[in-house]
Amino acid sequence: MTTSISDTPARASPAVIKAMIRATAHDQGFDACGFADAAEPWAASERLATFLELGRHAGMAWMADTAGRRAHPRAMWSAARSAIVVGLNYGPDSDPLQALRRRSRGAISVYAQGRDYHDLIKGRLKTLAGQIQRRLGGEVKVFVDTAPLMEKPLAALAGLGWQGKHTNLVSRRFGSWLFLGVILTSAAIEPDVASGDHCGACRACLDICPTQAFPAPYQLDAGACLSYLTIEHHGAIPERFRVALGNRIYGCDDCLAVCPWNKFASLAREAGLHAREALRSPALADLAALDDAAFRALFTASPVKRIGRDRFVRNVLYAIGNSGDSGLRPSAAARVSDPDVAVREAASWALDRLDRPGQGLGGSHGSGGDAEAGSEGLKTEPGGAA
Ligand code: B12
Ligand code: SF4
Ligand code: SF4
């Protein structure tokens, strides 16, 4: 039976209304739902300012451009009083770190092996928001990722989990694997209790990072993060990070995958988020040959589509360079006169690396001891994880 918030009696208590909202969120496919005071002052404003001052947003100029609005939900929408924060479990069916061992194949991060979560969440959030508005009045706005709203501190306030030392929200029930979505409303809803920090003395996520992208616990330098470099960074990836990329061709899951709280994680309930076979561990040779049309066809409804063929093939060529597989030489050679300058340069880099087998393999975890220390001083083999 589908739940509707409008079924709640006219004089229902705040607790009953919240329970109905949670039940409706669950019916919509969300795995977690909590409530926060959207007007409360928070430490995240100052932390965002510091992040930007230190240039930790790297080439994501849009973060600085929207800093004023991003600093607080009220700065973004002055009428906001309450936030309903939802989480969608995207737990994988296998350990993502295993894919890093198959060097002639690409590793696409878990979040991008199924359907684009933005598409899956947005419609459901709108349905939920519509019901909340009909029952409680006021105005509502929905957010998934792309608006200038800091979703992680809001989710922590709403009790969905805490921001771990890798800066992502960790859930006691779902570990690292929760997408977040937010409804802001001008209606007043009693907030839940914020989550405490349960990282303790653990630092597994900090130690496993192949590029040491955490200057300190709870702080990320995005410019050194392989997720940023493979997804957001335009043009050639700086040479000092290329070995550490290993076979990661879209995003990175290392700091998420190693978190001990994943022992409570479960496979995503939403089938659309399960890995598509074609994206689980695709052959680098096939990916390097993609033209624009083939790229679009392969990544239909996938978040990977957003970065476009050139940036993606660029990543694939770095992975070929790191593969140690001379059988991939023709795939790289075929791209040295590619129309895209970053693709051409990546193809030459890959050929150079394949032609000098003494250079060793880089960037993957648990690779049997053949990872090099990295001429650029980057760590390519973690201490005890994977
Ligand atoms: C920009 C961005 C990125 C950037 C920068 C990431 C970052 N950590 O800032 C890049 C491209 C690197 C990135 C990567 C990823 N992202 Co992203 N990203 C975002 C986005 C759009 C904004 C994040 C943001 O505001 N950053 C600015 C910084 C200042 O904020 P912050 O990370 O919260 O930083 C906090 C800490 O530094 C903390 N802090 C600082 N000092 C201290 C000290 C103490 C003691 C404490 C407790 C805290 C603390 O305070 C800051 C403010 O809260 C959000 C969506 C959104 N609108 O919120 C998705 C989002 C964070 N990304 C998401 C995902 C899934 C990823 C990846 C896992 C994807 C992948 N597999 O490749 C990686 C994870 C990399 C990582 N370790 O963070 C999810 C995270 C879900 C979750 N459970 O947390 C989000 C929420 C999208 C979504 N709607 O689901 N992302
Ligand atoms: S996503 Fe990868 S590169 Fe980025 S911080 Fe986590 S482990 Fe480091
Ligand atoms: S790996 Fe350890 S330190 Fe990192 S988020 Fe998980 S519990 Fe916290």
C-alpha cells in the first residue's frame, strides 16, 4: 500500500506527521529520512570559507562563484525553515577495490556503474515535496547535488550520519554508500537529533588515499583527489597524479570502500543503481576506441555521460599507460592524432610509459607488490588496506 501524507488526521501530532513523511519517503524508494532546522547557524559556513580561501576547490570555480549562497541554506533561500534530508542506498555487490587489480580493464566508481542518481532522486523528491506541501502548506524546493547547498552537513544535522574523516557522510546503517537529496520548506518541522562522530581513532580512509589528498582529517584538497581529476578537471591531468590514477577512469572509491562502517552496508534496494555489466570492469581497449556517438550510446542514462567523450578517453589512456600491458599499445597509438589535444597528449604519455616497462605499475591497491613508490612522491600502495 502506498502511503500518503495527506492521510494524516488534521490534528495529528508533529511526531505522527514526521512518521508519515518518513513512511512516504520509504515508499518513494528512499532508505533514510531525517529532519533538520534549516535556519540554525552552523560551522559549515566558516569551513567552506576556509576551503575556498585555501584554493581546495581547485578548478571548480562555480564553488567560489556561489560561495555566498552555498554557505547556509538561509543564504540560498531566506524563507527556508526546515530541511527534510533523504538518503538513497547505493551499496555495491562486491568490493570496489578488487577492480583496481585488473589493469587492462577500467575501474568506474560504484556511483556511476548504474543509472544516474540525479535522475532517480529528483522525481521522487518532487513527489514527496508535493505531498509535504499539501499537508503542511508553505513553499518547498528540492535539491540533488547541483544547487549551491551543502548537503553533507545538513544530512548530519538531520541525523542521517556524520561527516567522516574523508569528509563524506557515513551512515551506521549503510556505511559509505548513501546518495543525498534535500527538500527545503518554509514550514516548521521539529528537527531530529544530529548524529555524533563515530570515526574514533580510525584513519583508514586517510591512509589509503593514493594521492594523499587529505591535508588533515575532515579536510579534502580537491585538486589532489582522483575523483576531481577524472571527473571535473578539464584538459591534461598534471603529470604528478597520473601514475596514482592506476586504472581509475571515472571517480574513485578508495576512501569510501575502506571504511569499517561498510560492514553494515547492504546491496542497493533500487535496481537502477545496480552495476550494469558493461560498466563493471570494461576493457580499456574497447573504451579507447569510443567515438562521440559510441560514448553516448554506452553511457546513456549514466552520470559518466556528463564528462563527454574527450575527457573520458583521456582518462582511459592514462590507465592504458599504467596497465603494463603491451597488448594495449595499438589502442594508444590509434589516439596520438586525435582531434582533442588532451587525448593526444595522454596517448603519447601512455605509449612512452608502455615502452619503458622498467617504470613499474602505479596507483592500484593490493596489486601484489608491483606498485612503484611514484617518482612524484605520491603514495601508490596503501598501508594495510584493501
Ligand atoms: C564539490 C563536490 C565534490 C568535489 C569536492 C568534494 C568535497 N569533499 O568537498 C569532488 C569532485 C572531489 C567530489 C568527489 C566525490 N563526491 Co562529491 N560532491 C560535491 C558537492 C557538489 C559539494 C560538496 C561541498 O560542498 N564541498 C565543500 C566542502 C567545504 O564541504 P564539505 O566536503 O562538506 O567539507 C566539510 C569538511 O571539510 C568539514 N570540516 C572541516 N574541518 C572539520 C573539522 C571537523 C572536526 C569536522 C567534524 C568537520 C570539518 O566541514 C566542511 C563543511 O561541512 C556535493 C553535493 C552538494 N551540493 O553538497 C557532492 C557530494 C558530496 N559528492 C558525493 C559523492 C558520492 C562523491 C564521491 C564519493 C564520488 C566518487 N566516488 O568519485 C567523491 C568523494 C571524494 C571525497 N573524499 O570527498 C555525495 C556524497 C554522499 C555522502 N554520503 O556523503 C554528494 C553529497 C552528492 C550527493 N547528493 O549525494 N565531490
Ligand atoms: S576519492 Fe580517492 S583520491 Fe579522492 S580522497 Fe578519496 S581516496 Fe583520495
Ligand atoms: S574510514 Fe575510519 S576515519 Fe574514515 S570515515 Fe570511516 S570510520 Fe571515519
